[in-house]
Amino acid sequence: MKAFSALLVACFMAVAPAHALQLTDDRGVSVTFAHSPQRIVSLLPSLTESVCALEQCQRLVGVDRYSNYPASVRSLPAVGGGLDPNIEAIVALKPDVVILAVSSRASQRLESLGVKVVALETKNHADVRRVLKKIGALLDIPDAAGADRLWRTIDASLSAAAQSLSPAARNKRVYFEVSRGPYAAGESSFIGETLTRLGVKNIIPASLGPFPRINPEFVVRANPDLMMVGNRSMQAMADYPGWSGLKAVKEQRICVFGVDESDVVVRPGPRMAEAARIMARCIADKS
């Protein structure tokens, strides 16, 4: 009888589903899963990179058109952009969940079609750490083996990049242009926080927000020592009024990052350590 009971218990354990998982996303919406999602569509490059950095790339079944790292994701079905996704293509992939930005307009449409959505927002370093933990929870990876380990690596690399700079280099006043507009990276953004960790002064104060559109005259008045351009489109810097007289322009202290480097420096995710090294090299080279 005991042997029969033991057999029943063993059979039950073999067929019992994995433990349920509940996650509250950055909209404040609680999403429940019977088990950790195995089929994931990502509509944001930084989220794609985070899944892969947590060694779960194989769960991705579709990505947005801008997700291009690691190289393996380039062979996945591309389902449009985060702001203009192909809803039909996403549904056809039968995902267990779609991960996307809070700003994406796709959430309600997907949810109305029965697709589970987790929306996440990353504006600063604390957000990046938190989102890595959320993705780790979604993937059912213990913190010690996943998000916490990954963040410790990023944090240590940020410190190492800062220590590589001379005291003179760390005194520079920097302007970082994210895209035409001009749109800048402010002190409160993840890019701005990386610049602060590197010991330089961002001319765009936190009071203007993470990524404000600014008046070109603001940059003229601030007259930065160094300019960085993370414009992925590789467009030349706009000839804004008065900029020809800027110290950084006259002394050719401008770093225009190429497409690959721009992808690294403007994505808030696991490659922030590499982004810090790229920015530190720019600061050192132009000092």
C-alpha cells in the first residue's frame, strides 16, 4: 500500500504544472502566468538584450525591427517597431507574453486579443536594475544567479571606466545629444547618470527631465567643453544658430558615435558597462 501511495505521489509531481507566477508591471497592472513564459515577443531592444543577457534568448520568438543584439536575434521574425507593431504578426506567433515599453500604444490592443503584456520603463540606473529584476522574475531566474549578478557586473564596470580617466578629463562639461531636435540626455537619465559616474558635468540639469527637447540657444549659453552625439541615423549634426562658435566645435571636441556604438550608448540595459567605456574613451581622447 505504501509503495502504491508513493507511486501516486510521484505521478502527481510529474504532471503537476510549474508554480504560478504573478508580476506587476510599470503601468501598475498585475499579470498572472500559470508558469514562466516560454514564448516571448520583445518590442524594445533593451528588453531583448536583457532576456539574452539572462541567458534565455531561446525563449524569444519575435522582436521589434530595431532589436539587433546579440546577433542571434536577427534571425527572429521582426514584428514592426515598439510604436507601430504588426499586431497580426505578433498574435500569429502565439506568445505567452509580449514585453514592451510603457509608452507603446500596442498594450491595450494586444490585451483585447487575449495576449498577455508586461510593460516596463527604464529612464535611469535604478530603473535598469529594477527592470532586470522584473525580467529575471518573469523568466523565473533566482536573483543571485540572474539580475543581481548582472547588475554587479555593470556597476563594477562603470566604476572601472571612471577610474580609467585622469582628474583633468573628469572636469569636462559635456553635452550629449540623443537625436535631432535637439533632444538631449539630461542628468536624470541613465546616460546622464553614467556621465556623472564618469566624473564629468552634464550641462543639461535634472530639472529639465531625462530627455528634454531643448532650445539650441541653451547649449550656446552653456558652451560645453565636449559634445557627444548618439544619433543612430548617422545624420550630421544640425547647424543650429550660434553653434559654430561653441568651444567644443571650434576645438573639434565632438564624438559622433557610429551606428553600432550609438546602439550601445542609448540603450538602457545590460550593455551599459560597454556604453561607459565608449563614453570614457571619448572623454579621454578629446581631453
